[in-house]
Amino acid sequence: MQEFIQTIVNGLQTGSLYALIALGYTMVYGILKLLNFAHGDVYMVGAYIGYFVIHWFGGPTALSIPVPLLILIMFALASTGCGLLGVAMERFAYRPLRDAPRIAPLITALGISFVLENTVLLLFGGFTRSYQTESFISATSGIHLGGVTINIVEIMVIVVSVAMMFGLRQIVHRTTLGKSMRAVASDREAAEMLGINVNRTIALTFFIGSAMAGVAGVMSGLAFDQITNTIGFLAGLKAFTAAVVGGIGSIAGAMIGGIVIGLAEAFSLSYISTKYADLIVFGILIVTMLVRPQGIFGRPLLQKV
Amino acid sequence: MAQIGVDDWVAQSGGRRDGGSGWRKLLARADSRLGWWPRLALVTLAGLIAGQLLTNVNLQTVAFNSLLYAMLALGLNIAVGWAGLLDLGYIAFFGLGAYGFAVLSSTATGASGSGGTHLPAIESIPIVILIAGVVGVVIGLIALRLSGDYLAIVTLFVGQAFMEVVNNVDPGTLGGVNGIFGLDSLHSFGSQVTSPLGYYYLALVMTVVLAGILHLLDTSRTGRAWRALRDDPLAASAMTIPVNKLKVMAFSFGAMVGALAGTLFAAEQNTVFPTNFTANILILIYACLVLGGVGSIAGAIAGGLVVTIGEQMLSSPNDAGYLFYGLILIVLVMRIRPWRNLAAVLTGVIGLGFAAHALAGAISSAAVAGAPGSGGSIGSAVRDYVIVPANPATYGNILYVVLICALVVIVRLHGTRRLLAVVPTVYIAACCWEARLIVNPSITTQIMIGAILIVTMAARPQGLLGTHRVETAEQ
Amino acid sequence: MTPLLELDHLSLSFGGLRAITELDLHVEDKEIVSVIGPNGAGKSTVFNVITGIYDPTEGHVRLAGESITGLRPYKITRLGIARTFQSLRLFLNMSVKENVKAATYGKTHATPIESILRLPRARREEREVDALAEEVLSFFGQRLMGYRWDQPAYVLSYANRRRLEIARALATRPRLLLLDEPAAGMNPNETHEVTELIGRLRDELGLAILVIEHDMHVVEGISDRVVALDHGVKIAEGSYQSVATHPAVIEAYLGRDPEALAEE
């Protein structure tokens, strides 16, 4: 029973992170029909930014500022940095290809992903870096639930993710920006003719999506402790699976999809095998595709003729 | 959008395009005179002559690898270039071929490291290709439930799943992370290929035959149907073409070519490791295809040669400089017109460097205390040109970031401003290269491969040898 | 006698939206039937259902008495119904001749292996396909002949693209041809040419033709029978004269009060 609860908590934690990354995929896909393979690497960059913030403020064992402030600064810098990175990617790599063959931006995305991964490798080396979270956040404090401790980091990850998703929902449904985003997503040319600044809307979409990935990167560093320049690939792949399982283009779908994938992974790690967790996620993807290709919350697309 | 009544204008368009000046015209004329088959024969001849000239074992291996990547790019081109399916699981079929050959023709699969299966190549290769074809059909059928973009993600997972399987499933047979050792050489009918040169010639024959087969396929009803569905799947299906069947076929044919290349790779290398089949290799193959020209047989081969040879040059401190400075020079010569602007830029680049070096040296001798990373004649040529401090790592990192920013800015500038910005950028590139990039050739190679993908797609989507394409407006 | 094409109580809805409601329509052998109606009346949707791009919610499509409801588009075309697209969907990066040859896929049978080895069947089919392509293209006089064969489709003018769409459809050797606004965007000369062409397609090739057209001169010039649609419902059917003057049709096009509008 203890293990079961712990597994659920782990699954929720990982799943929230996947969901945050998945949102970026889903938003960009929704608005540009572009699979941004480099999105996972944006998350990796976020994790590195968080790491360097810790070291600017004295390192994990000798922090010069209170922990909550540190975390806020990490979030702020990672989201801004990654957001700007996303905007730059869109501006310089994807925008020139907007009317190119569908396959062109996908290949560019592969290239960007590769360049980002190797740039981090060049600048910071290939060795694993550790946040050493336990030196400044106690792993044992938190909610005690029948012998299981849900620690502060786990709580934070889940709460922050849910809050951000709720915030995004508000943006998309309540603000002018959200309206523009939905308009551009459904018909870019028509939106342009109606006076919507399409380029700005797309850039902001990239900013928001990448910023969320940046925050996810910081939180993954806090939660899983270790980061390398290659963590983006698998995380991105699974997050995209989450977006597809939930129904691409749907915010609630990304969230539910992320949780489903996170839980599936946690349960297969605890109960089946540590080796095949990725294959099980893959299996979920395949089954979703075969049974409900539009995902849990997606609507089937009508083919335009 | 085309206009009404432009028939005559259109009729002359071919003439106008060929009517360039000077060497371009000559080249275009020579190109159009030569048929496809004579061209293939010329390439074959060049390959045979090259084989005679390659006396060094290392060079022979490089030559083999470039043909191997040419074959891989040819296979990838079937799905990506002809049918327009972004197949990111292609690497799994390369791996399947290699592991298949390893299992069927090695001692390692025997219980105690002896025994094992030793099928001759004439049996093992067709078996492996057949299996790859069937697996390709199965994955293709699953992937077909998805529209184009989901296909990419499912196939990307296929590549990942392959890695997990060979790493984890049955390490007794597949060797786990340690791979499989002691593979047989390619052998059949009592003879076998053992030397690198032998593998080179074998790869040459296979590449040429493959190119011929693919050309015949491309000009047949199947090739036409693939190109039709790449342009417009819905119209293709309204024109009697069973789109799904052809997509699965393209997928499966590509898988078989990938597996064939895999068997050759395994036999030449004598071993197979999971790390031979990572996403990095996949991206390398994509770089070959994209650089050469998606959809073009000649392009796939050229891309394989250029990328592999470039990669090889980058790994040598003496040769890497020629590639780097050569590329910069080519880009400047191609892009800057008229000649006096080019001359001004080149003078500026050279002058700026020596001036900056002298200035930095006068301020602090430590600032120029480091040696350039290039060896050989290039190293001594740029010694008094680039600024490299004694401990260049951090300095190089900063320059790298500055360089990326400068490149991004240049793309946005035009006219004189761009010309002015080019001068310091080239100098920064040179300093960064000597201080940092050349010191880590493997990382630099990866970055450049990524850059190939991005730059080719933005500047010349048809690659070196592909043909210009237009897109159907909606899809 | 069974008609060549028969739509039987055909309905189609997308979610809650009814695009076609209980439509009955038939085309006899060698008959030219025009479908008219205001924008959004469901004309192209009818074509999409006939050619299998959409599956009808209810009802049947029959070709010479056999149901083809729910078949995949490529199978329907192989059975003898070919179409053009209103929005022009050529294979833009293929040459003019290849565009036509691609449409013969269903009528040829050489396997990839036969093609690679250039075995007799592959060679024979390739010769036939080549001859067929030239024959079909020659139908448009000199417009798509000679040097144009090897030009990519994207260099063609708008009118020539429309012609190539028809040529490509003809290459599937149809019995029934569906033309979706063949004269759209053409100048008066070209429109006249299209009118003649449609007649020739029937007279020389013996085709039955179902055509969507907005240009009433074309409709008048070619139609044996006219069917008017509005909001997915058939509102009139009969000769051009009877349909063009039918009150429901005038109302559909012009709004409520046709008398008053006519006086303006």
C-alpha cells in the first residue's frame, strides 16, 4: 500500500512535468501545425539555467538567499531565458519556412534540437550535473500520509504545474491574446486580414510554451536532481506522446495525457520493470493511435477539399 | 498564382533559365546532354579509380563509410523524398540489418561464445532484408493510422524502442550494452571479403546497383504514384492511386535498403553496438539527404560523400581548418557581389585580424599567449591573426555565444550594413574556431551537422542537386 | 433501365450540421447534367460523397446498379468515375505528361519488381500509358502538347491547369466525369472553349458528365438536364429553361422577393 501511494505520487510528479512540456508542443502545433522537436531541448536549457542560478547564489550547500526566493529567481530566469530562446527559434528558423513544404520545418526542428544539445555540451561539458536539492530542501518535510512522505518538492511540482495550466487556460479563453491565438490557429490568413498581428501572436505562443518548458526544466532539476545535455530528447518524446494521448491542441488533454503517461511510467517502474518503462509509454501511444487517433479530448479533423 | 494569358512567357521560361552566362551556361548544357545511365557509369568509373588511388587503410575506411552513408541516404530518400513521409525510425532498420546479420553470422550467439550460427552472406542478407521489409510493413500499417506529423513521432519512438530492445532484451543473444563481437566477414561460395578495400569495392557495387534500381523504380508507375501522393495525397487517391498501400510500400522499401546497409556495416566493422544506432546517426543520415537534395538519387549519393568526408576532415586538426576557412571563403565569394565589395570585405577581414591581434598583444601579452588550435600550415598562418589567450576555454565559449548572436543579426541586416557586419563576424568565427571549436572536433561536427539541416532548409531547400519544388497551397 | 449513376436518399451531416439532405439524383449514359446552386449549397460536397472522400450518413450511391457507397476513393475511380477539383489539385512538381501518366496507376499492373527489371508486361504497359497520355493531352489541341509535356505543372497558366485537371481525369478511362467548376476563373474565350470541350467529351468519348458550374451561359450551352441545390436539398430539376425560371431557384439565388429584385 505504501509503495502504491508512493508510486502514484511519483507518477503525478513526473506526469505534471510532462504535461507542462506537452503544453508547449500542443500550443505550437495548434497554431502552426508544426512539431517542434527542439522543445524538449528548451526544457533541458531551463534545467541548466536553474543549475547556474543555484551556483550564482553560493551553491547548494552555502546559499546566500532564502530558498523560496531562490526558487522564484530560478523560475523567473528559466522562463524568461527559455521564452526568449523559443522566440528566437521561431523568428530565425521557423518563420522563414512558414510557406515551405511541410517537411522543411520538421527537419529544421531536428537541426535546432541537435545544435542546442551540442551547444550545451560544448559550453558546459557532457558530465552529469547535480542540483543537490537535499542540501537546501529537506527531503523528509512535507505531508505524511500513512507512512508515505509526500515531500515539499513533489507538492511544489504538482501545485505549480496545475497553477500554470490553469493560468494558461485563462489566457487562452479570457484574454485578447488567447482569442488571437485561437483565431490564428483556425485560419492564419483570415486572422491576418482581420487585423490580428499574426507574427506577434505566434511569437508570444512560442514564448509562453517555451517559458513553461523552462519552468518544467527547473522543477525536474529540483525533483530528479541530475541533469545532462541529453535529458531533453526522451522528455520531449514522452511529453509529445502525452499531448497526442490527451488530444493535440487541447490544454486539458495535455494535462490529462501528461498524468496518464507519468502514472504509466511510474507503475511500470515500480511493478513491472525498470528497463521497459519507455516501451510501455510507446505501447500506450500505439494503442491510443489505433483506438482513438484524435486522443482523449481531441476532435476528429475534417478533411478540407 | 499564375495569371491568365502567360502562355508565351511561360514557354520561354526554360530558355531564360538556361540562358545564364559563362560557365553556368556551359555546365548546364553539358549536364543536359548527358543521360542518366552514362552519368552513373561515369560515377562508377570515378569510384573504381578512387579505389586504386586509396592506398591508406584509413582513407579506404572513410571511402567505405561515405558509400555506406550514400546507401543509407538512398534508402531514406524513398520514404522521405519520394513519398513525403518523415520517417524518423529509419535508424532502427539500419540497426535491424546489422543486428540481424550479427545474429545469423557470428560466434557470439553460441551459449559459451563458441558455435553460433554462420550462414553465408548470400543467405543471411536476404533473410535480414526480408525481415526488415515485413517489420517495415507492420510499422507502416500502424503509422498510417496517423496523419503525416504523428507519423514522425511514432517512428521516432520506433528508433528509441529499438535501442531499448537491443540494450535490454535477451543480453545473452544481443549482447546488451556490450554489443556483439566477432562477426563473420561477408562470405559466400567459399570466398570472403576481409580487407577495407574489398569492402569499399563491395559498397561501390552495391551503391551503384542500388542507385540503378531506384532510378528504374522512380521512372515506373510506382515512382510516379509516390511523387503524386507526396504532392497531393487526396488528388492521388482520386486518381486511382491506393495511397495507403503505397505509403506502406515506401516505408518498407526504405526499411529494406536500410537493413541492407546495416548488414554491410556490421560485416565491415566485425562488431555491432547499440550506440551505432542512436538518434545522432539518424540525424547524420538526414544531413546527407538534405544537403544533397531531398528526392534526388544523385543528391543522396553526393550528400553521403560530402558529409562523411567533411566529418572526417573535421576530426583532423590539420585538415579541419581547410574545410572551415574554405567554406567561409566559398560563402563569401558566392554571396558578395560585385567583386570590389568582395575584395573590400576580404581586406577588411584580414586587416581587422592583424590589427586586433597587435592591439591585444600591446595591451596584454597574456591575451595572445595561447596557440591556435589548428595545426600544420594553417596553424602557423593564423598565429599572428587570431586572438587566443593562454587558457582559451571560457573565452572560446563566450565567443561562440557572440558568434551565434552575430550570425542571427546578419541574417536580419541588408545592404551595406550587412557587408560591414560580415567583417567582424568572420573574424569572431575565426577566433572562436581556433580557441574552442577545433579543440572539440566531435562536438563541432555535431553542431555543424545540425547547422547543415537548418541552413539548407532556410537557404536552399532543394539541397545541392535536388530540383526546385513548389507547394500545394493547402494541405 | 438502370441509370449510370444513382444517388438514393443520400444524406450527410457533419456533427449536427446537415450538408446534404435526402438527395436523389441520377445521370444516364452519355448524359450531361449540371448541378447549380448558390455558394455553400453542397454541390462540391455531393461530388466528395460520390467519389468516396466523405462517407454518406445515410443513403446509397450506385454506379450502373452496383452500390459503391463507402468505397475508398481510388476504388471508385477505378470503377469508372473520375473528377476534377474546384480548387485545382494537380501534382504541381510533376511534369504535364507525368501528371496524366500518374492517373493510369489503377489501369496498370506491373509490380515493382517487373518495373525494375523492365519485364515485358512493364514495358508494354509503359508504352500504352505513354500513348494514352499523348492521346488525352491532344484532346486540347496544341495547348498541352509538345514542349509542355516536360514542363512541371506549376508553370502552367490557370486555364491550362484546368485543362490538365480534365486530361488527368480522362486518363483514368472513366465512364462518368465529374467536373467541378471547369470554367471558373476563365475569360470569355476560354469559357466558350470549355463549353465546346464538354460537348466533345460526350460526343467523341461517349462520357456521361456531371458538372458543377456557376456560369449560366455554360450551363445553358451544355446541359441535358439541370439540378438545383440549396442548403443540401434539391429544389428543382429539369431542363435549363424550367430550372432557371423556377421560383425556388430564383429565390435561392436572389433572396425572398424575386419579383421586386427583378425590377431593379
